[in-house]
Amino acid sequence: MTKINTVLGPISPEDLGLTLVHEHIAAGYPGWECDPLSRPYDRGKMAKVCMRALEPVKSYGLNSIIDATTMDLNRDVDLLKEVSEKLQIHIICCTGRYTEEEGKWAYLKVRSRLKIDDMYTALYEGFLHEITKGIGPSGVKPGVIKVATGLKHISPLEEAVLKAAARASKETGIPIITHTEGGTLGPEQAELLTGEGVNPKSIMIGHMCGNPSLQYQVSVLNNGVQIAFDRFGLESFVSDKVRIAALVGLLGVGYTDRIMLSQDCTGCASGRGGQPPAEVRQTAANSSFFHIFLNIIPALKQAGITDEQIRALLVNNPRRLFIGE
Ligand SMILES: [Zn+2]
């Protein structure tokens, strides 16, 4: 019987319920900690901001969130525990790494250059340690492994991450979720991971709504993997209208059991604060943890998508990702 690791301990797949599969409750881009003007890191304050952002989504019946914040994006499992406990939602955190360009790599690169250890093995051991022993002294175990590739090119380092994750996933049964950049490399990620022998049903290729080409979507789905339309509300490159059109098309030709939804929303970001200018803010005007429930589901229903199909996207498919079926 599969158990899913949440930040408060294991749950059964049946307990997952309505699930958002790619959000960031709190995160920080590498470098925020070197900004002298960054606000001091105050977990209690951050947790309060996150809870205010998350509270409204509870009224839609949300039960679980996969937090896709990797260890190099300021993942804070103690904060996640506090939010989970107080809001009574399951939070599944991840082990894993971000892209070469935007992650934190200097330490492992130096060790690998000095031949202290090789990148692949060091990464694999790190992922396995967190999955089996827990994250630092918290004892919290991740429920998913997150991997990422940059724009149009999988670097040797990113390939090592995907292969290390593949090995850790095969040995532990923990699913893999991915970040793709700018609507590229979905098919390549799916091929690489399944080529390493990972159960395709335990793979969710992320940010697929970054490329509305149905040809592209189908070339990923042909690998047997699941995909995520997980950036609703972030409209700088692709509008929600185009995402909905692509999603409705895929659902219409029989991919209802292969797609999951989310918003890639961040509840609280570390750093000095401040706002982008109005024209940039405009492209994320609808971004929130409840945007899917407030705006996207009604639009899907208007397009003829049934309640049963919506339940598949938000309840059944996340559960199937964890049980690998
Ligand atoms: Zn994300």
C-alpha cells in the first residue's frame, strides 16, 4: 500500500483529495540572501503572509498542495509544517534541484572539479538521503522529486540531475515532477526519464501550458507520462485563454486521465520586497492560489468539460501520480 509523505507525516493516497500539483508556499531566488536590503528572514511572519494567501482556497475544498520549491530555492520545511498544521491542508514538499542557470551549483561544481565526488552520485545520494532519512533535522520526508531544465538545451549537469532523480525514483517509488522552461524540452525530459526506466505514470512533466502547440503536448503524452497545466494566472508568454483552448482540445480527444492543474503561485518571496511596474503586474493580475477555482473551472465548464473530468484533473490524477497507475 503506497503512502504519501507530507510535511506532517505519511498519508494514504485516498486522503489526498482536491490537489494543486505545483505551487510555492514560500520561496526565494538564489542571491536574495546576499542582498543587504533583504528583509531579515522571519519564519513566523512569512508563515502568516502565506496563510493569508492560502486561506481563501480552502473554501473551494482544497485538500492538498505539492510545494515545488527545491532545496536551492530556499525551501523551508519548518514553515511548511506550520502552515500545514494551522490551515489543515496536506503539504507535500520536494527534494530536487532547479535549473543550472538559476539554481545553486557552485559547491557541487567545485567538488566535482576537484574529483571529490562526481555530480551524478552526489545528487543521487542527496535525493536518497532526504527521501529515506528526512530533510535536515526536521525529519520531514519529501513526497516528490523535482527536476528542471533550462531553455531549449539540457546541460550535462541537468542531465545528471534527471538521471540521479530517475534512480532515486525507481528505488523508492517517489514520483518525479519537472520544470520546463519557455515551453521547451517536454518531450526530451519525458524520453530521458522513461529511458532511464522510470514508470511513466510516476512522471509529471510540468509547465506544459507554456507551449500551447497540440503537436508538442501529444509528443510528450506519447511517452506515457502525465503532464501539468500548472501556470494558470501567469500570462506574460501564454494567456489563460490559449491554455484553456489547448486543455479543452486535449480533454476532447481522450487525455482526461493524463493532465493535472496548478498555478505556480508563490505565497511569500524572500528578499527586499518591491513591485514590478504596472505593465508587468498586469500579466499576473489573476495570479493566486484560488484562480483555478474562481475563473478556470467555470471557463472549462462553459466549454463543455464535465464535473467528472474536472475531478479527474484535480483529484484522481494527482492520486494516480503517487500510486504510479
Ligand atoms: Zn514553480
